Amino acid sequence: MSEHAFDWTVPHTDERTTRRPARPGDDPFYDAPDDLARLVPGAIVRSRQVRVAFLGLVTQRRLTAWQLAYRSTDLHGRAEVAVTTVLVPREHDPKRPQQLVAYQCAIDAVSDRCFPSYALRPGARAWGALPQFELMIIAGLLDKGYVVSLCDHEGRNGYFAAPREPGYRVLDGIRAATAYPPTGMTRDTPVGLIGYSGGGMASAWAAEMARDYAPEIPIVGAVLGSPVGDPGEAFIKLNGGLNAGLPALVVSGLRHAYPGLGEIVRRHTHADGIRRLDRLQEMTTVEAVVRYAFDDFDDFVDPPLADVLAEPEVIEVFDDLRLGVAAPQCPVLVLQSVHDQIIDVADVDGQVARYVEAGVEVSYVRDRLSEHISLMILGLPTMLTWLERRFQQDPAPVTTRTRTVTSTALSPRAWPGFVRMLGAAAKTATGRAG
């Protein structure tokens, strides 16, 4: 296949009746064909129709879900297979102009149990996987009539916080979704990017990579909720605290992506520390945060952690993870809590400053009366309204500025959004999303 257009000769299956899905590591749907490197990025390898369920239990019967396996690119420029789950609302009319939202879930784990292509299916054993809860948010997008693409942006190996490659996978997932005939989309279909926390970080990489990797995709705007900004700094600040499991997950995965980092870990980490990193590869996000709260890497390395972090190989990785080096060409909204206990506002300030310096149209809203988890809900109407205006090609320009507000939830313009959000959540809980 040499074009992005869908080839009906590729393998297609219908797995809506599958009782319990196989995990991605055991599912041949995710396997690469022998000629993968010959395909263009975004070319569809195979497809299947699946069902989606809230918490793996409540099947959503009003929407149509397709999974597409397609050719993408990893951190080191090698061809790989990536997967996206495309959700189509019930009232979808493929003859009408479509709008696509690429929603990046907060996978925030190494385990493939947390990939949306698995965690959102009926029977998935994924307790503690964040994408299962995000389905309530995704339902709000479906209610607005958007087609939604949910990419497994960490790749098959689950390299949480890896740079660049999440953007490649998201963008190639968009290419695949817009080339798939049942969606009614084309290459000209306008696209919005949105995600929060780990999903905000992946959305940032997609926005940053689009200019050079996929300039043909008509991205109308990118919403980056608490997008991390500087994962290296986040590691240092979270280590030893309540959320110490998060930086441990990052190291657990990235030691395999960066050979130099892997060698540092092997050389300086005690046997107990290595066992902990290995166990993290099977944990969901919630499991890791609960089980490794207040763990300190200093207790598992020799010499002291400060000396390990000063190693050139570690500094090189931390520099590579930092966002804001490339400039998105689309307008950007960044939303961040001033009192975020997981993502330091200073790190997001830095990311935004780098965007502004590069001439990006970026609106930055800092919220005082929230923390990391609550802002995802309280800021949702603001994020969705901003994105909707970009799809409408609002003649009002995006103003490059930073605002610190008491709370985005206090704006009367946000209140109808909360009503719609509650309605979408109720539909999800009763199996009627879409």
C-alpha cells in the first residue's frame, strides 16, 4: 500500500462478540507485517469493529467503534505498528462534513492494560487504568457530534513520557482515521487535539511534531491540559512524595528506550530497586501510585541520587524529554492549576514561555482554586468551548497571553458545559454514550 487511502484488501475482522479481549502484547492484531517499512506513515495494516465499555463492564450500545492498526514511527525513526480506536457517534451521517477530535488519554503507565485499545473494551482487566474513567469525558465529545480518535500513543512497549514518538503515533492515527471509509472523513477533515496530564503531554508532542511530520493535516487547535512541560523536573519533584509511583513508572519504561539510561540504572540500582522497576511494568497507574507512595530512589541507588542525576546520560535524557523545543503551527490553549500537586506550574510556565518566544498563538489560563485532578473536571467546559470555536473558525483571533483566574468554573459561560458534561457522564454509566 503506497497511499493513505484505505485499501479494502487489508485484513478486517468483527470482534464485537468477543467475550474477553486479548491484551495487546498477546494480540496478533498489533503485530507488524513483513513489509511494514515499505508503507507510508498512516497506512492502514488491518482493522476491526469492536465494542467499548465503561470500566470494562457497561457496554456502550449507541456508538460504533473501529480499531485501526497502521504504520507509524518510533523514537528512533524505525517503522512500527500503532493502534487507534475510532469512536463514531450514533447520529453520525458520513455524507455530512465531519470533524475529528484526537483525544489523548492519560495512559500514564507501562502496562498494556492501560492502553485505551484494551482498557475500553468489555471484559478488560484494567482496574486502575485512567482511560476507563476518561470515557465519561470522551462521551461529551461524541454528544457534540465529533468523531473521536483514541491513539495508544505510548506504543506497544508503553514508554511513558518518551518524547516525539507519541506525536508521530497520534498524527499517523489521524491519517489512518481520516482515510477509513466508514467514518466519512477525508484528508481535508478538520482536526482538533486535546488531552490532560499525560494526555496533555502527548497532545503537546502531536502539536509540536505536526509541522514537520504531518504538515498536511488541517489541525484547527490543540488543547493542552496540565501538559507536564518538563518531565525531568517532574521526576525530581515527585520522587519521595505521595505520587512517587509516577516517576518510577517513567524510569521503568524509559530505561528500555534509552540504552545509556538503561546502563546507568543497571550499574547504580540495587537488586530490590530493579525488582520494583520490573513489577511496575505490569501495574496500572492507580496501582503504582498506591503501592509506591513516598518511595525515594535515593534508597535504591548507589551513589546518592543527586550524583546519578548528574551523569551525562541522565542529563541528556532529561533534556530530550522537555517540551516546547518545537513550535506548534496551530493555535494552542494551555490550562494549568497554580497549586497542582503533580505537575509544577513553573514547568508549564516554561513550556508556554518557549512557545511564546517561538511565535505560537497560545492562550494560557492558570487556575487558583483547583489542583491536578479537580482541574480536569472543572476546566473541561473551558477546554471544549475553546476547541469548538476553533472548529467554527471563530473570526476572533487567539490572543497570545497568560491569565491567572480564581476558577474557570466560576464563569457563567462554563455552567451550561457542566450540565452537558453531567448528562454525558450519566449516559456513559448507563451504556448510552454516543
